Amino acid sequence: MSLEFPASPSVGDTYTVGARTWSWSGTIWEITGTVAAAGSIGTTELADSAITTAKIAAGAVAEADIAANAVTQAKLASTLSGVTICTSSTKPASPFTGQTIFETDTNLMKVYITGGWSNGTPHTVTLPIEYLIIAGGGGGGPIGGGGGAGGYLSATTNLALNTYTIVVGAGGNSGQQNTKATNGTNSTAFSLTSVGGGGGGNHISGGTSSAGNDGGSGGGGADNGTAGGAGTINQGSAGGTGTPGTGDPRRGGGGGGAGAVGTSGTGGGHGGNGIQNAITGTNLYWAGGGGGSSYQSGAAGNGGLGGGGGGSSNTVSPAGTGGGSALNAGGNGAVGDNVQGGLGGANTGGGAGGPTWNNATIVPRGGSGVVIIRYLTTDATGKTITGGTATTSGSYTVRTFTASGSLVIS
């Protein structure tokens, strides 16, 4: 049939031949409406259950299989999708070679091959993070060693959507003349444990002295050549040995730091330095050891970089200074009998400085720990993340836990 469109039409004029209608756009004749001719597929030509995945795979879909209203959004999702959604117990009963499924209970994508379903490829949503986990620093020993720094852990990992318990360890107590200093407490996160710093060794009445405690980093030994405590592998260093003397001179060893051992000296030994880490956006030292105390002989030891407290001395010798370049610097030691050593820096894991003689009270002096994570802000798109104090540093979001809590990723 030939078409004879009207000459000189106006915009909007129509022309109909049989079941087809055209409209003049001002430039061309455009066909309008939907036409279902013989052999074509329209809404009325589709029917329930006519098209199956197996027929599509086998090339067996014929015109007779197509009838009214068969294709719906649900059927497109469940029947015609390239991947069948199921569970490990509801896999297709009559699979065909090459059929792909995703099991919602195992998060495995599997393909049907000769002999059965493949082992599958796991698919999970994770958040890549960097972390820093620091335990509490140890207390200082009277006329003895500085406290060891809390254990230092730092690496990267991927966290699944979950709730994670974060425990931030407290600093250890400084001791009295006949009472040893205590270790700091552990910090834990993501199934990892950072070990509390070792308490410093103390002088005991009658001329005997104690060694420093083992810990994340070891506490410094007391006077008379007692040994410093050992550090934990890959978390910290050993404490320094106390220096022997004759008569009254007593000189405690410095507490170990995350990055260096505590020292011995002509006075109190210096605390070992911590390790630099820029997870917050600023390159700081973390987990410095406390300085050893000095009695009647030389200056007290300085705290290590990263929050180590300075050791104290009696009236004859100058006190040690606290370790800086940290989130919070360690406190300076004092001069006099029965005075505390310098505090370990809060939330640095710094060890406490050694006090002099019969320290009046037993109180926490080691620096508390901290847990910090950071992740690319763009990696959090589509996720909800809460917990800690959130700040930004360039392209990163930083979450800092100065006290125990929960990190929630959903």
C-alpha cells in the first residue's frame, strides 16, 4: 500500500491509513500511538508463565509462549534476572549449566557446572581502615624505675558491617616504698590486644630492690642493678637497669618506650622514646617511657618522647622533664622527698616517672591509652558510622576513642 501524505500540511495535522496515524511536526510526518501488528509483541501479547529462564537459555522461546500480562517487574527480578537470589537451602531444584545464584545467608555467588554448584566467591561490604591501639602506661616505682609505656599496635584492616567494642586502658598506679607500682591496663579493639605498660621497680626497706615489671614496654628496674622488665614483641621495648651505688645513691632505670629501650645512667635513666604516627593528621610520638628517679646522685631521668613522665629526685638533684611531641606531653618530675614522678601524658600510653622515697599515696600516674581509626571519607559513602570523636584530616575521617565505647558500622 502506498502512502499519500497531504501536501502543505499545518503543524499538528494528522494522516491515518488503516491502524496507523501520522502527525506533521512541521518538518516530518511522525507515526503516533502503539501498533500491534501480526507477529509483533505488545502488552496484550504477553502471558503468565510463558517465558522461563530455561527457555531463554535453550533458545526455545516461541511466539506461542507469549500471552497477555506475563512480564512483570517481579518476574523480571526473580525469573529473568541473570542471577537467581536464594539461600543455601533453597537453591534451584533443576539448575542448568551456567546458572548463577547468590546465597543471601552465606554471601556466596555460585555457578552451576558439571557435577554441581561451584564453591562460590564471597561478597562482603567492608570499610578499609588504619588503626592505632595504645594501652595504658605503667606507674613509677619509688626510688626506682620509670613506668613502661603501654603497648603500641598500628596497621590496616578491613572491617565488616558490625558493632565493635572498644576498650581504652587506664594508666597504672605509682607505688610506695614497699609497694610495687602496677602495670597499665590493656586496650582492645577488633580482636586485638595492646598490653599495658610495666610498672617500675621500687626500693624496699632493708636495702633490697625489685625489678621492673614486664608489659607492653617494660618498667625500669630500681636501684642496685635490678633489671628492667621485658617488653611485648612488636609492641614495645625493655626497661632500663637500675644503676648500683654505695651508701645512699639510688638510681632507677628508665621505662621502656614503644620505639626504644629505657636507659641507665649516673642519675635516673631516661625513658625510651615512643613511635611517630600521623594517623590524626599530625605526626606525633606515642607511648614514651617514664624517667627513672634519682636519690642522692645526679639528675632524675627524662620521660621519653610520646608522653613519658619525668622522674623525680630528692633535694640534691634536678628533676626530669616530661616527654613531648605527643598528643599530651608527659608531666615533669618534682624535687623533694616523698614526691610523685611526672604523669604519663593522657591518652598517649606514656609511662609515669619514678617518685622519690615513700610516695604518700598510691594513685594512677601512668598515661591512659587511646584507640584511633581513620578511613577515606569517600569509603563511608552509603554507610552509617558512629563512635568516638570524629574529625577530618584532608581526605580522611578520623575517629578517636579516649574512653571505652563502641564503633558501629552499618
